[in-house]
Amino acid sequence: MLVKVQYQGVKKFIKLLNDFTFQDFLSEVQSKFGLATTAVLQVFDDTETSVEEDIFQELIEASPNLCLTIRCLEEISAGLPEVISPTRSSTQSTCTDTLSVSSTDYEEREPTVHIQSARASSKEALNSEKAKQNVQDALEKHSGGEDVLTEYQTTKTLKHSTRRQLVNIVVSHMTETYGRIPTRKQRETYAMGIVTLFPALRDPFSAKGYEHFYDPVKGTGFISWRLKTLSRKNPKRVCSEVSETGGPSRRRRLDIGQQLEGDACREAISFLVHTADEVEVMQKMKETFKHRQELVHNPGRSADILKIFPRFLDVKGLVNQDFSLLFNAETSNKLLERWETAFKHKVINEAKSLTSTAEILCLLNAAGGQGSENDWDRDMSSILLLLHLLPPSPGRKKTKISPTEAVDRLVHFHKSCTSIEGHLREREGCQPYLLGLGRFKGRIEKFYLVVDKQLIPCAGTSSLSAVDELFKVHFVFNLSYEESLVNIFTFLQTTIYNIDVGVTSESPRVKELRAKLLN
């Protein structure tokens, strides 16, 4: 991959390998422009917006013609202009070509960079310590605070009920100190204090780690929720929400092989309808992938996708193939590779802290291998426990959906001896879901994806592979998540598949659970 870069008015191309990292890029810049390896660099786009590590790769993939600007730490601090005259003394920047910098000048300026960096780190540490002390004072002064501290010291985490108690105490202390509507900075300080005092609650996927308690950019989080509850009688909004663009509907840059266009594409689509050779079907579907993506992102044509490409309805594996073309094979395999080893047992253990009901107990038993043939199998039970850990958020609809009701919007068991057509006619809603067919719920013979009341056969036979394909079909056909399943699908998207991390709107509940499972 080639990236255009400019430093002090000089533009050059940087060549990067496919699996490059942000640090690889900075090293190449230092080498290309002859900068000192100790130079502290900062990257900006064409709008003078700072480009950070977490969004760097996505930015250059989305904008391959973008020219990035590189500046050194001292240039930024001193407000130096981007273009610097060649006659300037080499002692004016630590990032000048190493051939023109004297050893004395370098030795004098190298400690300066480290001193500035150390000062910034020291200031950040001081702010974190003050924020931590604020939260600790709040817990020590308010009733129930000691219980929060004790539980964390014992278990190294907090139950949902204890986390709510923590937020209530923090918000109470904040409003007593700063008034009914604290400033954004004050809310952010308490959020920082929470994850500093309780490091296991820090979200490793967030930029600052405390956005689920308070996100200063979007104005969301547990602290904002609590402030809204306290301010409901006041019509003035406490915060405003910012919409984001990550998820199934995001247009993506396609980096794939040769694609058919024009008459060749139309001939391939006609051929697909009539051929019985599944190998040929897979190949022609691959060659028409770009055309299919144009259709699903066209509001006037997206509903016709299964009419134009009906082979989705009888050839297995096409959803997986399109998803792999949209992303890559590594991303496509993440749920199947990581669920059993990295998430399943943690989800089961976390679900044990949920309020005990007959349904939760049944799912826990089944997930642990002690269920009957009338219960879902171990993998599906663990996925449904995840749904209970991430229940539907209050939406625009007046009727609140419970996790139990949401389960049927994710997967439905259908006895093999009854009419599927009758079920499809009676089913309300248009978002995709899984239909498990078999004599017993614990021994599903076939899984289908139900899309627009049509059946797409799942390629895999396991319940986990069926959930995998259900998630993928949203991206392949540009379908939004079912409202009651947004939290669980967003968790799978960002935390397991690592898709659109940082640009997808996530509820605080999603970030909180991720922090618990990954810390």
C-alpha cells in the first residue's frame, strides 16, 4: 500500500506492507525523511484533524488519495509553519534531516522532547489521581459506598446492581458539589476517576477507557443517564447524541479481484439462474460481488436482491463468501475461532450474576451441558445468555421489549413436522432471524436465515455457525439490526469481529460488558 505524506512542504510516498501497524508507518516516515528515531511525530489529515492510531488504518483505506501531514512535537508546541525555508538553521527543529543536524544540537534537543513528554504524562497522571480521589471521597461519604469498595476488592469486578449504586453515588456527589447540571469536564473527571479507582471496569476498546460511564463527544454514558433521570422534570436536554456511521450500512472500499461489468455481468447473472454446477455458481457470484453491493446500497433496488440473485436460496456458503469479500477471511472466522476459547465461559460466569429466573437457570444448565433435548444446545444457550446480559435498550417504541421476547427475534425453533410456510405467513417483522428446524430444540437438523420471509440455508450445521451467518447477512444485504437486538449484534461486531471499532455507536451496557470480559 502507498500512502502520500508531506513534511515541511516536501511530499513523498510511503510504502507499507499489508499487515502494517501505525508504528510501522511512523518508522517509515522517519526513515524516508531522515528524521531522528527519537523524534515524537504527530499525524494530521487535510483538514488539520489529528489522526490517532485507532483510526489510522481505516482512514487511509477509506481515502487512499489523502495526503497526510507530519509534524514534530516541538513544531506543534511552538506553532511553527508547515513549510520551512531551506535556509533556516538546522538547530530550529529536532526533526531536520539527520545529515544536517550537528551532534551537539541533537544532544541538546533530544532531552527537551523527553522532558515535554514526561511533563504531559505527569500531568495526566496527576489529573487521574485527583479524579480517583473524588470518586473515593464520594464513596466514603455516602451510604452504600463501602459496599461498592468491598465488592470490588473481593471480586475484582462489580455486579450490575452495584455498578448502578456506584453511578448513583457518584452523580449525587457531583450534583451536591457542582449543582444540578455539572459541566462536561466535571462529568468526564468523575468517569476517569471511576476507571482509575476500579481499573477492571476500563473498556480496552475505547479511546480513553471510560466512555461507557461518560463520553464527552457524544454526551452519553451511565452518568448522563442518571443525570437525565434526575432532570426529567426539566425540559432542557442534558446532552445531545451524535450519530455514527459504523455497522452494516457503511459503504466500504472494495479491494477484490477482477469483477464483471456491463454485458458480461448481465450474462453471468443470467447464467447463474440456470446452471446446476455449484462450483460455477460460487465463481460467478464472486465475479458479480461488486455489482451486488451496488444493488444492496441502492434504496430503489435493494429489495430485489433475492430476485436478481436467487441462488442464495439454494446454494450454501454464498453469505460467507460475500462477507469474506467485503472484509477478509480472518475477520470472517473470528466468531467461530474465538467464542469457545475467549468468550463463552466468561459469558456463562457473568450470567450467573443475573437475577435468577426459570429461563436463566434453564439456559445456564444447557450452556453447561446439563440441558435436556428440549433445551437449546450449549452454544446457542451461551449466545442467549449474552442476549440477557445485553438486554434491549429503551427504544422509540412505547412497549418495552424484554430479553425473553427478544430471543424469539434472534432464533425460532420450528418442529420439522409442521408447515414452515404457515410460520412465515404469520410471522411479523422484516428483520432477519434464524429458524431452527428439527424434532427437538436441542437437536436441530437444519438452520435457515429468514430474510424477507424467504429461507436461505445455512452453510454450517452448528448453532454457532448459524449465529455467525445471521450476523453476516446484515452486512451482505445492507440490513439494519433488529431494534431489540442492537446491543448483542453491536457487541459481536466490535468486540469479536472488530469491525468499525471506534466509529460505531455503542450503548454503555455494551462497553461495560466488554470491559468485564476482556480485563
